[in-house]
Amino acid sequence: MKKLIFTLLVALTVITACEDNDTPANNGKRLPIPFSKIQLSENSPYEAGVPTVTTTQTYSYAQGQLTDFTTVQSYTVQGEQMKIENTTSVAYNEHEAVVTDDSGNVSTYLLNDKGYATQCTRQEVSTIRTYTFSYFISPEGKHYLENITESVNGKVYAFIDMDYSNYQALRVTQKVDTYEQAYTATTPSNNGIANQSEVPCVFFEGLYPLSLHSAALYGKLLGEPFGILIDQVIPDGNTASKEVTKYTYSFDKRNIITSCKEVINSYGTNYIRTVNYVIE
């Protein structure tokens, strides 16, 4: 499956990316988030002899703004419950969000007058990652992320481009180092499901380098989530594998997402992932 992601491993220290938040003073005209919490949880795929890991990501909000982000991985070894937790704290200045995680990594987002990030600098122990962001503005005035470009120690390393020319067939191009892959992300031709939960597509948020900006996505610092839920993603060059990824959703009485089931079929084999949501 040609999809580059950062996977959280139990044996490794959790890497927290450029998380961020915004205060009302820096919000500009960005629409507030109408929830106090968005929580995602999922279990790792079954593997004989390996404990099942439950990963829970919790985004907390106050006054329509993201306030903090916590990732917890829990698992059992010989009957003993184990847990790895990483929490990110956020501080704000004018048009700026400064984020420090438990590992001491410092990430700084620069925000424009509308409250959207235009740049991010992440200072790690031995690496400096910088990012630029640009946006497509719809006729309704909504801002959707159009490009993210990552440079490592001053050299461009990765980017993602999104083309919104056809809302029913978004074109996504990802390049990481010398690897490049394009995708078509579709919405139903009729009766598309409105994204009332205001959550990013799990496919988009898993693509590197966007995978390092989950809090920015859930905090709307990288534009609005796409207004219609994606139901299918097809990679270019899938003649041999026939690879296709399909998404199905469950909802509560508010029409808010309670789960997203991702099924990747490649070379005739299904790879299934289910993400459960609690949105309050």
C-alpha cells in the first residue's frame, strides 16, 4: 500500500508533532469549533504474540478553540496494564502559537489575520523542520488546505498538493524525498454526507508530512475540514494491485460521527481499520 505514514510504536517514544491552538484574540475570522472534545480511539491490528495496543487521541476545546492534545497508548503485558502518554501544552502571542511537548520539542505556528497558519517551525533535539501552508478559497469564502511543504535543515523534503477543481474527485499529490504518489479522493455523486462533525478525513491526516500536524487539523489552523465526507480513495498506478480504499461511517442522533471504517483492498486482500469517535 503506497501510503507513507508515521506509526506510533510501543517500543519507541511517542513523537508529538506541531500541535497548536488559538486564543480568541488570534482567531481572526476563523469559524469556532462547536465541541468541547473530539476523541479518537482504535486498536492495533491483531498479530500473534504481540499485545493489542489501544491508541486514544483527545482534543480538548474551550470557547471554540483547541486548548490541548493528548495521546495515550495502553496495552497489557503478562496481565499488567501499561500506558504511554504524551501531552502537549500551548502558549499564545499575537498571531503566533508556541507548542511544547513532553519531549521538549518546541513548535511555532505563525497565523495570518484570518487565524490560519502560514508557517510552522519545529525545533527538535538535532533537527529543524519548517513548513509553509497555502489555501484554496471556495466561492463561499471557506479556506481549504491546498499545499503543505516541509523542509528539513533548510532543504525541501516533502509536500502535499490538493486540487479542488472537482469537489466530487479531489486530486491529492504526495512527495516524500524521491517517492511520489497521486490519489483521487471521491465523494458520492448523489446524496453526499455532510461533514457535520467537522473532522478531517482519516486518509488525509495520515499522509506525511500532514501526519505531523494533527492538532493543527483538528484545531482548524490549517483551514476548514472538507464539507463532504470522503467515501473512496484510489491511488494512481493501481493497475496491478487494483487498490482502492473505502470508508463507511456510523452516526448518532445528531448526525455526528461515532465511527469510521476504512477498508483497503489491495491485490485481493482487505486491510481493515476502525476509528471510534466521541464528540461532545
